[in-house]
Amino acid sequence: MNFEPVIGIEIHVEMKTKTKMFSSAPNAFGKDPNTLVQPTDIAFPGTMPVVNKQAVINAIRVSSALHMRIDNELHFDRKNYFYSDLPKGFQITQNERPIGSEGYVEIEIDGTKKTIAVERLHMEEDTCKQLHLADCTLVDYNRAGTPLIEIVSKPDIRSGEEAMKYVEAIRNIVIYSDVSDGKMEEGSLRCDVNISLRPYGSEIYGTKVEIKNLNSTANVKLAIDYEVKRQTELLLSGNLVEQETRRFDESKKETVLMRKKTDAVDYKYFPEPNIVPIRLSQEFIDEAIETCNELADSKIKRYVQLNLAKQDAEQMIQNRSLCLYFDKLVELKPELIKQSWNWLMGDVSGYLNRNMMTIDEMKLSPMNLLKLLELIESKEISIAQAKKVFERIVSTDEEPLKVAEEMGLKQNSNTDEIQALVSAVIDENPQSVIDFKNGKDRAMGFLIGQVMKKSQGKANPQIASKLVSEELKRR
């Protein structure tokens, strides 16, 4: 019997705001434990939550990117449960009325597009962070109250590959809208996957297994692929799949049992009494959407219209900082888009990787990189010479032409001067002329090399090649 996977994904996204969701405590990653906490974050008596305006703007922007219906009134609820990561004993979230609902994401698998429905997007606050040691658990309250959006898909995903593409699409949206840095390894974007199997053709869902806290898109695919295999083997052997919560063991590349699930937890939701419903004007919603940064999909379409290959465009958007630098190059010289792409993906990325830098830390300005590319296009310097100029200006941002002249690298395109070199080289190598006449093509390559050597690498190689060919035909 063949089984069909039925997969839904819940994605938690930590938002990039200056302060927390309901307090003025700073919102930052990597600070000393318990240094970014205010009384409101842990529900001290007498404290009152205040909704973060930027978090609402962020939620609207992502909802719009997901083609969702946006609620024009904010309603918050209390989700009640007692656990060591929840200092208040409750979490402020949105239950009955999420800010965004009924949207979709479009993904592409092997050239075929598929639409994944998104059920809801709601705002809430994060819990604190726990560090489990051998004999105790340490609690860091810095994360408590961090603004979150939770994005819940409908069970439309059917494979690990589709799930990975879906998460990548969501990640690109939150990164390029500047809502989140999307760093899964730091927990800025976390995935919980719900997966069950059913016989093909059946409309009845199987027993659902949840896989918690997947921290990379690659692991989303690996965990689902393993879980499909595990559940298939159970069902084919006559055993039942139990409702469980599991985690993914990266070293073993398999899911591991965390706990069994029995009854659903009753969180006893009720309206948050300290936050009255907030009316959002249409002007506020429209402005939030209109002022959103250009999204990744839009960038890809724009690059393709400028004659960059779609595969190259998709590769460029994988690194937002590099992509924003690329945008400046394209804005200044759209006709050099392919050359800009080549240098960013080649020499620039190589330099950044060797020096463990980001492009924001690189001194070379987009304007001077373009001037270097223009020198190549005008054949004033060769690509080999340009690489030598680049090695210097990448850390100084000097004028490329000035550096080329100082280094004696400016290419010679004077036809008369190169012709004199060609004549001299051919006169000095009569055997190469004989070899060429006898059909030995490599003789011509040898002569061109001698011309380049005699010019100390400054002769324009295209002109040198043309003149050598013409001179050999005359002799």
C-alpha cells in the first residue's frame, strides 16, 4: 500500500524591533542573561502591557506578502499554562481573531508551481530561554516578551522538498521585508512540523506526529523524509502510529521521541483584560504595506527583466546584504547586470569569505566597483589586470583607473604599437610560421603568447590575436 504524507507547518518568527512586544525593554540577541528585562515582562503586580506599534506594522507587511485578509481591529487573548519558560503563567497572543487569515504561498518544484494555503498569522510574545544542564535548568528572561508572529499553514504540503521550499519562501518574505533576520541557527525563525500518513485517495487524516524546533531548511526536509519512512514502516508492519512530539537528531539524521501526546491541552483562552481592542485605520494598514521594502520575488522578476538568468537571480537573493549591494550596482548601470553578478559571486564573495567579512564591512563602494567593470568593458584593462586592481581597491576604495596607471596595468589597445610587436615576434620565430602553414594551430597560440610577453601583458589580447592571424596569412 502506498501512503500520502499530509504536512502542516507552524513557523515562529522573532521580529526585529527595538523593544519587546508589550514593554519598553530592549529587544536584542546575545546579551548577558537576564539583562534585558522589565517588570512587565514577568507580570509584576501593577504593570500594564502596551502594544508595540512597529510589531503591528511588521505583522501587516507579512500578512500582505502572504496575500492574507488583514483584520482592521486588534484583539489579544491570554493563553494560560504553567511551565518554567513562562514567567507570567500566561502568554499574550491572538486566538479567535488573528491579524492575518486565509492567505497563500506559491512555491516551485522542478519547474512546476504549487500553491500552499496559509490559515493564519497572529502576534504574540515569546517565552524565556532555558538552558538544561546535568543537574539543573538555568532560565534567561531576556527572550521573554520578544515580539513574535506565528504563521500556520494548512495541511497542503506533501513532501519534505515542498516543506523546505515553503519555509524558504516564508524566510525570504520576513528577511526582505526587514521584519526579521531569519537566522534559524539563532532561533529567530523556528519551525514545528505536523505530519501524518494516509492511503492515497483517502480523505481521512492519519495520526499526527509533531516535530519540534527544526533549525534549518535542510533539516526540515531531512526530518520529514525520515518521519515519512518511519511511519510507513510502522503501518506496513501492522503497527499503529502514536500521537507524539519528536525532535530531529542532526547527528543521527533521525527523529527522536520527546513525549507522548494524549489529550489536547486546555489553555483556557480568554480576552486579554489589560489590552482593549485597537481599531486600525485603513490609512495605517495601507501605509504599512506601501512602505514595505521590495520583496525577494519582486527582485527576481526585476532582474530577469534586465536579462539576468532566473537561476542567477534566485542565487543572488540567498544573501540579503549582497543583494542590496547588487541593487546599487544595477540601479547605477543596469546594462552591466551580468558583469556585476559575476564579480559579486566570484571575486567579491571570495574576498569576503577569505577575510570572514560581510559585504557591509567591505570598503569598496558600488561606484568604484562599477568603474572597474567599465574599464574592462572599454578594454582599457584586461580581466587579469582588473583582478590585480581589485586586490588593492577592495580594501582602500581608490579610483580604479588611477590605481591601474600607478601599477602600470593599463591595457594597450593602440593598433600600430601592437602591430609592431606582432611583426617583431613573427620575425623572431620563423619556424612557427612554417608550423602554422603546415596546419599546426598551436603555433598561432604560441605567437600570441610571445606578443603578450613582449608587451609585459599590456597588449589588448583580442587585438593581438587578430593582428597575428592577419600577419600569418600575409606571409
